[in-house]
Amino acid sequence: MSDDDHRKSQSITEKSVEAGDQVYGSRKSSNPTYHFDVHDLDKVQRRLKQRHVQMIAIAGTIGTGLFLGSGGALHKAGPLGALIAYALVGTVAYSSLCAVGEMTTHAPVSGTFPHYAARWVDPAFGFAVGWNYFYTNAISVPVEVTAAVLLLTFWDENTKHIPIYTIVVCVVVCSINIFGVRYFGESEFFFSLIKISLIIGLILAGLVVDLGGGPNRDRIGFRYWKHPGAFNRAGLVSNIHTDRFLAFLTAIVNAAFSFQGMELVAVAASETENPRRNIAKAVKRVFYRIFIFYVLGILIIGMLVSYDDPALLQDTGTAAQSPFVIAFNVAGVKVLPHIINAAVFTSAFSAGNSFLFCSSRILYGLALRGQAPRFFTYCTKNGLPLLAVLACSCFSLLSFMSVSSGSSTVFNWFVNLSTTGGFFGWFSINVTYIFFRRGMLAQGFDLKKNVYNNRFQPFVSYWGIFWTTIFILINGYTVFFDFNASDFFTSYVNILIFGLLYFGYKIFKRTSFWRVDEMDFVTGIPTVEETEEPEAPPKNIWERIASIVF
């Protein structure tokens, strides 16, 4: 583009913005190769209601990471180390959700942040982000299915029944997604209620036990913060302070697994009623949810259980390894383990359900824009991307690998890949937001007029970029103290995969980064009038309470 053409484009943009019009200048965006306008192909329907979206945002992907995996963080880093790790990762997850929330309320379309990355950063970056996030969620499905099956062994220890339980869980998870988004929404609403009730109940019961209200009347307080101490050691170096810091780094990875998938609410935007209003409301409330469910939960755990408790070392995959169960058993509360195991089972099932939904919509979004086989765009008359759902459902069968001892090593690779892939997802969301913000400001858009706008941006996203980069680098740091090729591979292969996806597509398609005057903020994006209906005021006290909660 010549200087004269560039000045002319800027002049047209400025005049149109002054007139109140939304415009885009784009030599590339007018090229159909980039598939920005997919109205004729996008057949999903907005069937998720406000209560569905809010409950998905609250607890959609809370799984075994919080209820069971938190014990591992406590054992590795100690109560204060685990608390700081969860709080830190919580801020990073929050930064990613703020970034994707702002972009989604501007463009609530199928494909979500992988499409935003292709649209506002570089098509090659969007391709890498999309496929990375697709396989991250797809391989998380068998991970959660396996976790759900292991939880059933709490009541049935007969290993011959595990394959039967596995196929039943797989069939039910896949069936819910095949029935359609309305069934997915209702199931997640129900499961989220159970998870929220469980975590609030555990926090309150834990506080009662800690203050001496248990059957044994033992007042614990912060006893375990004094002895054996607030921080544990990693056992990697002789210097005590350095070793404690290394233990803290280990706990970060445990904490990150608990937060994975919080951005699911943005993935569901294209199938949500009043998406801009509902997603904005969900993002605004998520900070308090992170604090109550995660930070307060790990604080109570650190008060109840000593980090050197031998029970924390067990890896049963059932409620027996939950730090809450360990604490309640010591306090003499015997009935709670069964209740906790049942509730955690629904959490694992729900998380698998959510990851299947997420992976299928990412695949569908990639197909819409020519970055995946076009047949995945097929939708039923009810708006279900059936072929994408069926393809992602096949990944659930990988859960049978955990049944075979010979395949269990490969299955553990999937677990590690899902965690590192999640870091790349958060990283890409924040990077994309920086480009999005720069382009919006350059083209004269007022970001404050967006339905959701975070006043601390872009610093929130810079925070997310910095820490996700650190997380990616430290994910497998322990391998350098006792080198193992398998562990090194699973910890860092995602860097290679992402690089191959990005540079391979970039070289093959000869893409380049979008200039700010080329970024397209209009094509294929529905207006506020097209997506939002007037909000009806509550008619009675119950509707008023529901509007506050949901």
C-alpha cells in the first residue's frame, strides 16, 4: 500500500468513526481466503441461557485438580507455598479471562480466540493456537474420564469392572454432547450446582473442624504452619531457601491443572443467548469465584493437614487422597468421604463433558475458516456441529489406555501435554488481546464503549504473557536435576509442536502479521442489536435473587 493510499484509508476511517460508523480498512481482509465472513456456513444456534452461562463460568471445568490434586501442591510446597502458587496462577487465569472476555463481547462468533488470533495477529498464529487448543482439550477428555472411573473404585475395587465403567462413562459423556447444546447446558448447570455446594460445604466444614468443632474437639488453628512449617523443601539443592523456592515452582504446575479451561465460557459465546451481556457479567464475577473456591479452599486445606502427612502421598485417584477427606478422617468424621467421592465423581464427569464440548467447537471454528477439513462444518437442523462432536468423541476412547499397564506411560504423557497446552492457550489469548487493543485504538474505536472493558488493560495482559512464559519454561524444570528423556519430552514437546504448527502454516501459506490499519473488526461480527434482547426487570423477590446469583 502506497503512502497516498495509506493516508486515504486513514482519512476514510477517521471520517467514518466520527460519523459513528464501524469500519475496517483491509487489503487482506477482503480476500475470501481468510474466511472472516462465515454467516452462510455458521449454523450453530443460541440455545444456552443466562443461568447456563453463569454456572459454566463459575464451575464448568472444576474437576479433580482442585478436590484431589490440591493435596499434591500442599505436600510439595507446604501450606503457604501452595497458597501463593494458587493465588498466582489464579491471577494469570483471571488475566486470560479478562482478555478473552473483552474480545468475545466485541465479536461473539464461532471459533473464539483462535479465530481472533488469526484475524488480528497472523493467520498462522491462529492456526497454531486453534490446533494447540483443540488437542489440549481433546486429550483432556480421556484424562477426566479416567479420573471419573478411578473415583468409582472407591466403592468397587474389582479391577475387572474398570473397562465396563470406562465405556459407560464414555458413552454418557458423548451422548450429552450429541444430544445438543441445550442438554449440555442443563447437565452443566446441574453438575455445577453440585460442585459449588461441595466446595462451599467443604470450606465451612473445614473451618468448623479447624476451630475444634469436630468429634475429637481438637482445635487445630495454624498449628501446621508452625510445625512442620509454612514451606516444604523440594529436596533438589542443599540451600534451604533455594530448595523451598523450587518446591514452590513445582506447586505452580499442580495449581495450573486446577484452573485449566476457565475460558470455556468464551468458547460457548456463539451458542449463548445475549452473549455480550452474559459473558460480561460472568467475567466481572470470576475474580470473586477464584478467591472463594480456589484461594480460600487451599487456605483451609493448609490449615487442616500437615504437608508431611503420609496420607498425602497416596495416589489412589479417589476421595481417599483428598486433603479434605484426610482431615475429616483424623477429626473423626466418617460419613463425609463417601459424599465427597460422589461429588468429585460428578466433577470429573462434568469436566470431561466440558472439554469435549470445547474441543468440538474449536474444531468447528477452524473448519469454518478453512483451517480444518470443511466437512466438520456440518450442522444438524438444531445447530449441532455433529461431525466435529463425533470426531472429538473418539478421543474419549483413549481412556482405555490407562487400563493397560503397557499403555499407561503414554497416557501420562497426555496428562502432561494437556497442562502445557493450557499454558500456550493462556499465552496466546493475552498476546492476541495486545494486538486487538492496538488495532482498535489505531482505527478510532472507543474501547470503553464495549460491553465489557477492563480498566487495567493492557497491563493485565502483559502480566498474563509474562507469567505464562515462565510457566511454560519451568513446567518440567525438575528433569534437569535428574535427566530423563521421557519426562523432558512430555514437559517441553509442546513448544516444538506449537512452533511446527506456526512456522509450517506460515511458510506454506506465506502469511504475515496484520498491520493495525488492516485489522478487520467488522466483517461477520453481529451487531449488538442482532445478539442482545432487552433485559426484563425482575418481577419478584425470587427473580431478583436469581438475577444476582446468575
